[in-house]
Amino acid sequence: MIQYTNFTLHNGLQCIVNTDLTTPFVAMNTLYKVGSKNENPDRTGFAHLFEHLMFGGSKHIPDYDAALQLVGGENNAFTNTDITNYYLTLPKENRETGFWLESDRMLELDFSQRSLDIQKNVVIEEFKQRYLNRPYGDAYLLLRPLAYKIHPYQWATIGKNIEHIEDATLTDVREFFYAHYAPNNAILTFSGNISAKEAECLAHKWYGDIPARTLYSRTIAQEPPQTEKRTLSVERDVPTNAIYKAFHMYNRLHPDYYACDMLSDVLSNGKSARLYVSLVQNQKLFSEINAYITGEDHAGLLIICGNVMPGVSMKTAETAIYAELHKLQREALREYELQKVKNKIESHIIFNETTILNKAMNMAKFAQLGDVNLINTEISKYQNVSVTDFQRIAGEIFRESNDSTLYYYAKNYKQ
């Protein structure tokens, strides 16, 4: 059970503190409630661009990393479809430095053309290296808009295309900053050697004068149910054919989310999982195959993807995948198989929460979902999943009409 104290500043900044006096460090996490789903469809990739810009200097601090390293701190950040998250750890003696650094870039960035040009180039190179110039790199740039026709999950966090970042102006980024990066759109969490009283005192000192801002509000249309199978075939310069399947699943707070997460583990978590044993080890139809969920706040996807063995047709590979999915619909999961997955998830959650940084990040994540105490109930929700839940959910999810499939062919190898 993770103990915590929470308070909210007058400007709307939500703060949560978990005190652990056994460690000489403090972890500090700042979550902004802005991800790629909050972007303008004609200006995508901005949330990810800001992940980089926030390290390019703020109003009073030209070099964030240098200042943090001088006091023995470490930091990083990530962006996804739902949030942008910044985190750091530093020795308890220097914990106030974290307040200074994070509050200054919440207050105002150093909006300069030089900083923008540098970070735009970094993001553009990342786009090329990760998505355009590596084998299978563009698969998810293609799969998302195939699965989503209405919801902004249809584009990846990196953005729809490079041009949206190339064309970004200082005016664009200023407007995006003041519309989303604000105390009333953020959650600040702490874990480690800091008391709730001290955290509240320092939060008032460093964040109290930052004004609440008028947030940009965009109504996000929910994706309607998919009623027929969607397919897309592409040909690329890759070593072998691959197949990507996306099935719509539940949102993060849906009671069946946990069973769906476990379902992906039954299919593909480890070399004893069903897809690996049947399709890789026994039938030798795939060189590798995986299943996982995107785990997003709104209704996400359960994805199955695999590289097809040479000489195996795409039709044979797809038929074999469906055969395994239909088994889950027809036959009850064996109890030991279910318990094995439950044990693995429970150990992962417990191990994950042994570090102060993960506790700080997880508290922020669950607070953003609406209830920080969800951090203490996750294990029980997984443990409550039954064998009958699996059959029911497999029937709901693995329908052909709910399937968006990308056939990714190797050049000169199409079958």
C-alpha cells in the first residue's frame, strides 16, 4: 500500500507526496495533460516537439541539464497520445533545485528562433531515423489511421508527417505552450526523502505565483464501433513479409481493460505464450510474433504483429493467427495458464513500485485518470479476472469486423 498526501495550490496545480525517509533521494514528476490527441489535426507532433523544447532553456535558466547535473540530478521525459511527462531524481539535500528548474519552465520557455530550429531538427531527424529509414518503421504510421477514422489517436505521437514540424513557427509554439503548459493542467508528484509539509511549502514558494491559464479545450470525438474489416497492403524494402492486426478494445478505466491486458499476455508474453508456441515453435510460420495493448486513456487497440517466415503466404499466416484467436473464444482458458499471467503481472507491479521514481510517475498517471488511489487497487483488479471473462472478451474483441490489418510486403517477395 502506497501512502500519499495531496494538496492543490490556488492556481490549480495538483500535488501528491509519498514520503520515504529510507532513501537519500527525491523523485519529482511533472505530468502535463497534453498528448498528441490534443493537437490540431493540421499541426501534429507539437506535444512531442515540446518534450524537446522544454529542455531548450526557460525564462531564467538557459541550460536545464547543466544546472541539474551540478547538484547530482538526472532527468528525462516522454510523450504519448495522452500526456507529456517530465521526471527527475536528485539528492535530498538539493531537492529545492528541482522545484526551481521545473517551476521556471512551467512559467515560461525561452522562446527563441534558435532554440526552435535546433529542436525541430532533432525531431525531424528522429522522425526519419525511427519511422522512415528503418525496416518496418512506418508500420504504425499506416496502422493507426487504418484503425481510427474519427479519433485523434489516428496519428502517432511523432505526428502525421514531417511537414507539420518543419512548418512550425514561434507563434505556433507560443500558442501551444500557453494553451496547455499551465499549473491548472499539470500534476506534480514527489516520492522519496521529502515530507508533505516541506513539499507543500516549497510548492507554494516556487509555483504559487505562476498564474492559471485559459486552457485550450477541444472536444474529442469518440471512435464509433468498427463494422467491417479494413485492410491495407504496402510494399517496402524489408527482409521479409510482416502482418499487423489492430483490434479495438476498451478505455483505460473500463472494468474489462484488465482482462484485455492479460489476454495479450496469454497470447504473447514469453516463449510459453500461445502465439509463440503454436506459430513460431511448432508450425514455424513466423520468425517472431507479438501481441500487446496500446493502453491509452480512451478506447485503445490490441495489436498482433509478426514477421512471416520465407515461403509462407500472407493468407496462411493470417489464417493461423485467427485459428489461435478462435480457440480463446471456443475453449475456456486453463486455470494454471490464467494464474501464471496473474502472478507475472503482480510481480511486475510490485517490483515496479520499489523505486521512488516509478512511484512518483505512477501516482501522477493515476491522478490524471481521476483517482490516485488506483495505484493501490491495480493488483486486485487483475486478480479478479476470471476464466469466463477471457472467453467473453475474446468473443467481443476478436471479430473480423473489428479487425484492421496491414499487410506489409517485402519488395519482390509478394505472395
